[in-house]
Amino acid sequence: MPTPDPRDLLRRLFEAAVARAGAALCLPPHLPPPPQGRTVVVGAGKAAGAMAATLDSHWSGTLSGLVVTRYGHGAPTRRIEVVEAAHPVPDAAGERAAKRLLEAVRGLAPEDLVLCLLSGGGSALLALPLPGISLEDKRALTKALLKAGADIREINTVRKHLSAIKGGRLAAAAHPARVLTLAISDVPGDDPSTIASGPTVADPTTFADARAVLAKYAIAPPPAIVAHLAAGREETPKPGDPRLATARFVMVATPEASLAATAAVARAAGYETRLLGDAIEGEAREVGRAQARLALDAKAEGKRIAILSGGETTVTVKGNGRGGRNQEFLLGFALAAGGAPGIHALACDTDGIDGIEDCAGAIAGPDSLARARALGRDPAADLADNDAYGFFAALGDLVITGPTLTNVNDFRAILIDPN
């Protein structure tokens, strides 16, 4: 079988991962029959607009409601309102939307149904601080957690204990109506209580856990948050809470399913596939270095091999550059691979936005370091300055897709060719 162009194949692998998690494909098989009473739709996340549009086109009964998505991620609907707000740091539009979502589910009856559409990004988009905590307080704390390199579970543990809607509070407000959550997972392990901070499921974390996260990263939050977490009142609904007895949660798309779809494409192109898992975490540059060592070892086998993985790495920001975790992973990978021939890699966020940048990620090849140095760039200095964006932008190797309207976390593919 002829060797495919590696850059083209890497893009096709990424496109397969995204397509498998598209709302039009993954949502319809999980829709329930219309209830006897009302159907109220609420939701949040980067895929919320596309999920609402898919639901709107497939639902035969009456329908009303509201979902909130990231700016630029909206989709046209007839019966469900789609509003946009900021991510990853919340804004006033997200706060207004969260208030409306919470109000939309109040006063329902047992024969009514709440359909909750969740996807990655929902935590920032559902910004509804408890009384006494301002949105600015939450914005400052979110920025500090992101800069410190806290992982998504840690960030959401804190968020749930500052929110009037997260950590099961949305489902509790909807009681006694039935609640069906249909979710696209963007978190390692597909934990329902972490996806969008689990607004419709019981919360196993506590105020003590939230305080421990802040202590771990030596973060001093605004005084109102310190006082709230210290008081420890109004704990989130816990497992066994009767208000959540009629709430059900269904995962409609996962990182694992997207990895399986990409593996099929790689095998069809003549590559032996090796899946490292869909829940890889850690400092982005260190994960990149570790996967470069795997690629170099695989190179010695003299076969076509595709190494595939997913998950969510973190970046501890120490420099002044730009670049999301996928770009930082890839620059760490390129430096560790050292320009070895026959090794190409892609790292992208499946939502099309790597961190806060205008790209999904980037592609690296055997010539990346040499090309960058010929342009006067110092790859190691770029990594030290957290400027992976500048590195790959200079090479023209950013992957720019625009919003994909889904999100199953990060996707990484490494192609090893013997020639």
C-alpha cells in the first residue's frame, strides 16, 4: 500500500474524531418519546447550540427552552432559544443565561420532562454565583486556577461550591419533573459530576475538597469566596438526595468513541494502531516528551504505526507567550523527537479552539525544528516562554478549523513511517 501523505492523514484522523462526536450523529438515537406534560429544554456547552438544533429538528412534540453556548458556537433553531456567552472565563451574559435556565425548570409537574443538553465548556457558561459572591470574584478565581495549571476536576470542585446551579442544583430545582441529561463528554473518565460541573447529578465533592484545591495551588481568592468556603453552608446535593431520584444521565458521545473512529481510518491507511487511552492528563510539555519517546521506540520496529490518544493536559503558565495545551504538547514533542525522520504528529482540541486561541492546535514533522531555526526562532526558548502559538504560526503549521460545535476533549495522533 502506498504511503499516504502524513499531514493529510493526520487531518483526516482529526476530522474523523470530530465527526463521530457531532450532535447530528450522536444525539437522535438517545431521544425519548415526548412526555404527557411539557418538555422544557435547557443546556450549556460548546456543543449546546448544535445539540439544540438537532433536537429541534427531530422532536415531534411541543418544545420550549434555552441553551447557552460559547460566542461563535450558535446554531439556528425554531423552538429553542440559543444564547452565547464567554468561555473559559465567565461573563455577565453567562450569568444572565444561567438565571434564566434555573427559572425555566421551576414550578414543573411530575408529568413534565426537562431535557438537559450538556457538553464541554458548560461550567464557564453557567456562571451563577451564590448570594454574596460576585461574578468578578468568580472571574478572578477562574483565571487564577487556569494559570496555576489546575485540572478540570479541581476547577469544577471549586466552581460547584460557589454556584447556585452547578453540582446537582439545577435538577433539584426541577423536582418533581423528570430530568434527562444528554451529554457529550469532554472530561477524562467521563465523570457526569465533572461534565459542566454536573448541574443535574449528585455531587460527591465537599467544601473541604474545594478548600484543599485552593491550598494545593496556593491561591488566595477574593475575601467573599474565602468566607463562603470557610462557612461551608448550603452543601451541594449528595448521592441519595430525593430531589434527584427522577434524574437520569446518558452519555451520547465520548472521547473513547472518537478514538475508535480514528483508529479505523488509520488502519484503513495501512497503519498498525496503538491507543494510549482517552484520559491522559499531566503537564502538556511533559506528556509531549513522553509520547516522543514512545514514537522513537516505535520507529525502531520498522513498521507503519499510528499512536493515538486523548485526554486533557494542563499548562502551568510561567512565560509571556501564547498557545493552548495542544500546541505546548506538540512543541514539547517536537523538541524531544529531535527531528527524527518519519515521525509526524498532530495535537488539536476537538472543539476547534485550543485554549483561547484561534486554532484547534498544530502539526509537527521531522523538519519543524530546522525550519523554525532557519526563521530565527529558538524552539526551546519558545517553550520556556509558553509561546508554542508563535512557533507554529511562524511555520504556517497551525490547524485552523473554526468552531466544530462539539467537544470530546483533546485529540493527538502520531504517525511513524519506516522510510
